[in-house]
Amino acid sequence: RPAPPAAKKLSAKELKQQKEQAKALARKAAMEAATADVDLTFKEGAEGEAQDEGDESDDDKSGSGSGSSSSNGSGSGSDSDSDSDSESDSDSDSDSDYSDSDSDEDDPEAKKRRLEAEEKRKRIAAARVARLERVSEAMKHRNPEDLRCPIVCILGHVDTGKTKLLDKIRRTNVQDGEAGGITQQIGATYIPQWALKERTACMQSQDALDIKIPGLLVIDTPGHESFTNLRSRGSGLCDLAILVIDIMHGLEQQTLESLNLLRMRKTPFIIALNKVDRLYDWKTQGEAPIKSTMASQGAHVLREYDERLQKAILSINEQGLNAAVYYDNPDPRSFLSVVPTSAITGDGLPDLLQLLCKLPQTRMSEKLQFCNEVECTVLEVKMIEGLGTTVDVVLVNGTLREGQTLVLASLQGAVVTQIRALVTPQPMREMRVKGQYVHHKEIKGAQGVKIVAQGMETVLAGTQCYVLGPDDDVDELKDEVTSDIKSVLSRVDKSGEGVCVQASTLGSLEALLEFLKSPAVNIPVSNISIGPVNKRDVMAASVAHERKQKEFACILAFDVKVTSDAEQMANELNVRIFSADIIYHLFDQFTAYMAEIRDDRKKAAADAAVFPCRLKIIPSCVFCRKDPIVLGVEVMEGIARVGTPICIPSKDFITIGKIASMEVDHKSVEKAGLGKNVAMKIVSTAPSEAGRMYGRHFDQTDELVSHISRHSIDLVKEFYRDELCKDDWILMVKLKKLFEIP
């Protein structure tokens, strides 16, 4: 009987691969366990290894079995037996060699580092869960009677009176120059409760309101960054807004963009219809309710007011929103409240402040309940003489104290520092005194405050600021503050091809990168930065010239300043800086720049780009037989264009020159299409072409075609694709085969 086939024995290399796969599966299971913070057993890995060992023993048994059975056979069986023995010996030797190298690779130091990394991941995951549970618990135990200040932002078009309105809100007694207790904060104006009650006292007879909020915090920071969602699970910085509209001009471009921004963020807002004092013959009553001021106006003033009011409301309706004057508002939940105001005279200001107090108390009381967990946002990083580098923050919730440890974000990673001082400026009356600040041991939100600490030069505006508590893990907070930066950096093109982008805050940078990445725009980004444009940024952008990419040698600066040194260096290095406060304006500027560069390249490539054409000579219209050849032709296919090189395929592809000019009915033309009869002058471009003659080297039986090349086809594809129709491209393919172009 023939011997049964021997079972396949795994080589040492295959055994090693199986062991490595089993270890990789075990490590993956351990990492998943650390991330999810659950204890996993490595049963599967152990079973896998046990199975491998079982397979090995089975293989050994089957191998020995085949050896014994073959020994009962002929001599050839004994030969194979000895061969298998020697093979098993060598396998065992090599297996031991591999196991030795395995133990060398898996040294104690590597194992220790791996265990430490797993422990760190577990610790961070546990700390994050504990912190989120603590925040959730703090939110549950909020007191409905303990409200924080609502954060208000003023938006609107340029020159609608935003700053004037804010100036008017800050002051109470302008005549005797008192600040009225309204304290100017860093990046925000804080209006205390007693000042609000005093300013709205004249409204109590019309609409009595018990003001419960501790005050108002009005953000001074211009632009849209105040509304950027700073955290994916958090809300925007501002609770409500004032949209200022000029009654004389209605809705303007930036007003519409602000309106769309507020709708996108679902931020409640009030419309201040400003500059009513510019109505002809307007009689002001100072800071009085607008209804009483209206009662004292003449009929012609009221007519003009009604006409302009209805026009403004109609333009708001066109944007898909309902609006009504606040005292005639049928439903404040579905209709926007419009308050007529004057930032110069103060008319309607009590109405605006009363509404700013009423709206949060009636519709936002749950959101405004004070929470003990610190919620803090960086507005700006400033260098102050006598204090050093400071950070202006808006403290939304919680309490900041001197000596606390802060964790902040920078492009280089997390910054851990200790609060040295918490300061706010003097009241407005003393704002001109340089370096005079009020120091606080602790400050409760919502407030604007300046933090003095070390190592904050690279801190990013628009990021969250965390306080390290006794139960917090510093590594977990570092990981939290840098998570946003990692997502932003992941959008940068690692190849180095693209524009440089600068923005004022992380939120605005993220919005700009998202916009540039959209399919409609699709502009690559090679470098990002936050803060003013300086010489270093210009140097980074100039690298594009070395890469022969002139279009990318530019900086898109969104809502940031450009230093004078940077402007000078940009002129020297031929770097374009586009600066705008609105993303779409930035895109329009860059698009115009790209179109300009494309036009320049198109002009440079005009001579080298060859359109396909096939021409038939008209025998009765040969005017000059030798250089320059002047003859009449009919365009059989394609487009004849001035500058096109002409050759004759039927005469060994000899070239006779380029089309210098063309005429139709004695009028010069640049190009002629299918079926056109034109007179053209062909001028030689090389000595070999100068001797070509009609009648000797070619005649009316020969067709003339454009002499194309691989380079000319590529240029036509890049710059003139839209100027050629489908039939022209079919002719291009025919000529390509004719000239045997790859």
C-alpha cells in the first residue's frame, strides 16, 4: 500500500507570524479596554496561543506518524524519514533562534513604557468621566434664584452707530461726567443691577419689571468670533444680541451677514432701529421712553418715521423673519422686537435696556442659572506695561481665584500656568490713568477679567480656559484643550502646497478653513497661524516662489492686523496679503487674484497653445506663392487661429510657417471656425521654411493642418478647454494619432 500523505508542517517563520498576530490582537484588546475604561480579559488571545500550541503538537504527531508508516514501506520511505528528521531538527533550531530574538525585542523597558502608556490612557479616561459627572451634578444643583449676567453682543453694518450706542449705554450722568457705577471691563462693559434699575426707572409706569439679573455684560469685541461655537458640545459665547440697523439706510450687506449668523447660531436678538434723531424736525426728550417721545412729534415726522419703519420691517420680512415694534409685538416668540433708538440723544435707550433685562428673565432663566463649574473663554492676549503678558477672558460661570492653576491652549500644545493676579480697570472716569487697575482676590461670573500669569505669549484667542481642581487630572485637561487644535491642524495640507491662513481666534480660523475646504471653493492650505501677520508669516508664504507656485505666495488674513514690517517684507518678497473682516470678501479677493494670475499665464501660453484645424486651399485665391505665402483657404474642421503653425502631412509633414494674419471680407480676424473662407498670410519661422513654395513643394491637392505637440495639447486643455467644442476635440484626437503623439 502507498504511504498516506504527510501532514503539512509549519515553518519557524510561519509559527513566528502566528505568535505575532496573537500578540497584536491582545495589545489591541488592551488598548480598547483602556479607552472605554472597562476591564477586558485576554481570553481570546490566550485561546489563540493555546490553539497554536495545539496545532504545533498535532503537526508533530502527524509528522512522526507519517514517518513510522513510511518506514514499513520501501527504502525510499526511510530516505524521506531521514529527510523529515533533519528538517525538523533545523526547524527546531531556527524556532529557538526566533524565540531568542523575540525575547530580545520584547525587552523590559519597552514593556514598561507600554504599560505606562496604557495606565495613562486609563487614568485620562477615568478623569474625563469624573469631570463630566461633576459638571452634570453641578448643573442639576443650580439655584433658579441665583442668576448670572447675560452676555450681550452688538452687531451691525459699519457706521450704523454700534459704538455710539454702547458709549451711551455705559454712561448715566453725562453732564457732570460721572460713570454712574458702570465699570469698563476687559473686552466687555459690565452694567450692574442698580444702574439698570436707575436707567429704566422711567419705564416702570408703562411696563413694571422686577430686575432679577445681577447686571449685563456687553461684549466690546467687534466681529463674529463672539458667536463661534467654542466647544462642540457647548453654546456660543453670547446669550443674546443687539442688531443695529440705520433707519435712514435699512438693511445693508454686513447687517444681512450678521442676521444670517444669528439665525445659524439660534441666538435670540433685539433690533435697535438707530438714528431716529436724523428724521427731519425730530424733537428729542433725552433718555425718555420712545412712546412719550413719539407723542411730542409733529404729524410730518411721524409720517416719515412710519414710512421708514415699514420699509425696514419689509426688508426683514424678505429675509424670512417677522418683526414688529416691541410695544405692538403680538407674539415675542415668533416676532422680532424692534426698538427705535438714538445713540446721540438717548431716545429709546430705556426701552432697549428694559427689553434686554426682560428677555433673559422670561425666556432664558434656565440658561442663566449660575453654575459653580468654571466656564471661561480667552478673548485676547495682550502685553501690558508693568504686568507683562496678560490674557483677557470672559468668565461665563464659576469663580476664579488667585493662585489657581490654569490649563490653556496654544499651537505648540497645552500651557499650564498659575494665576498671579486678577485685575479689572478702574471705572470709566479714571480709564485714562495709565497702569491703574483694581486687583481682586476672586471674581464670580459672568465677568470680563484680565489674568496675569507667566508663559501665556502663545495662548490662542477663542479657546477654552480650564481650572485645575483638586480632583482633576492635568493630563486629561491638556488633552481636552488641545483636541480642538488637533482637528484644525489636520486640515492643513502636509505637502506644503497651498496658501497661508491667519485668523484672530481659533473659532474664526476653523470657520475659514471649513469654508476654504468646501467643494465650491476648494483652496488648499499649507500653513496656519493665529494673531497679527508678522515677518515670520511672510517668510513662510514666500516659499511658494521657490516651488514655482506664484498663486500660493499669499496670506489670507481674516480679521487680524498686518504689521508695517510684514507689509514692507511682503512687497520685497512679492507676497500678496489679503485682509478682510468677512470670509466672503476674503474669498472674492483671492479669486480675483487667481483669475489675474491665470490670465497672465494664459497670455504667456497663447503662442504655444495650438488649436486643431484642417484647411483646404482654394486654387483661385493664391496671391503669393513664396514666403510670406498668402492664399485663400476653407476651414474644413476645427478653428484656424492667428499664431497656429501649419504643416502638410501628405508631404512628409513639412512645415511652412505660422499664420501671421487672417482676413474675411477685407476685415482682420483673430480666428475662423468651421466652413469659413479666409485669406491668410503664412510667415516662415525657421530658415528651412523660408524656401517652401506653393506649386513646387505643395499644391491645391494637399491639405493643411495645424502642427500640434504634447506640450501644446496640455496648454489647450489647461487654458482653452471651454473654447473648443466636442467636434474640435475629436479633430484633436485625430491629429494626435496622425502625429503619433503619446
